[in-house]
Amino acid sequence: GQAAVIRILLALVPIASGTAAILGQPVDPRGHRIRRDVGYLPGTLGLYKGMRVGEYFDYLARLRRRHCRARIDELCERLVLDARARIDSLSKGTRQNVGVVQALMHEPKVLVLDEPTSGLDPIVQREFENLLAEEVARGCGVLLSSHVMSEVERVASRVAIIDDGH
């Protein structure tokens, strides 16, 4: 299904047959290009619970070799996220906000979002949709996986249905 396609595109699992490409280039099995050019929000977000939110973002910025402090601050403000909070003290919805920021903070060329609004409160969900529209306007490609058809209708310009891997 869609989870397998996403894992293949992100070089998390090898391609059994056929080909996959992002930005016109074959998927790199080592995933280097993906970390630089793709923002990913998984359906189930694993976070480092011993860290503060800001420490987590700084860690990711170092991994991606990007300076993103201004963008992180902007996203935290827009999503009402306190960078000083401890990750292990966050509600599910606030953890999802952390996931949104980490996916967008390095201004990727492609966003891969798996059930991105799961757990978001309605006001934050609307702000997320505004952020998504801004990303598309700047030329970012977005692959959004969702079972919520009303969400798909609001944000998608093209729709693909994956059924039993096809």
C-alpha cells in the first residue's frame, strides 16, 4: 500500500523490482539526497524523549547540514509550539506539531506527509494547511497520504489511489 511506496521513496526499504525516483533522480539507497531535499512526516513519529523541542530541531539541523534557526522560530510561532518544552511532556497533538516543524524546517524541495493532521487541533490544522499551500506556492512538491477524503479535497491538485500496491 501507500506505506510501502513511501518507505521505498525514502530509501528506508530497498526496491524489490522496478524503479523509483525523486526530483528526476533515482532513489539513493544510502538516503543522503533524501535527508537534504525531502521533508518527511511519518504516520507514527518517533521523537527523542530526553530532549527539549529546540534541542531536537538543532540536532536535525546539524544532521541536514542546514542553518534553519529563523525558519524553526517562525514555524514554532505559527504552530504555537514552545521550543523550551520537554518532548516527553508533550500531548499527541503537540508532538505532531513537532513533526510538522521538523518536516518543513529545512525548506525541502519535496514533502512526504503520511497522515499529517492526525492529532492536530482544528485551529492548528488550518494553519498547517496554510503552510502547505505556501510550500506548494514556492515550488515544493508534496506527496500527502491521507484517509480523510475531505482533507484531500481541500489540499490536493491531483489524487492517486493506491490499492493493493497498484
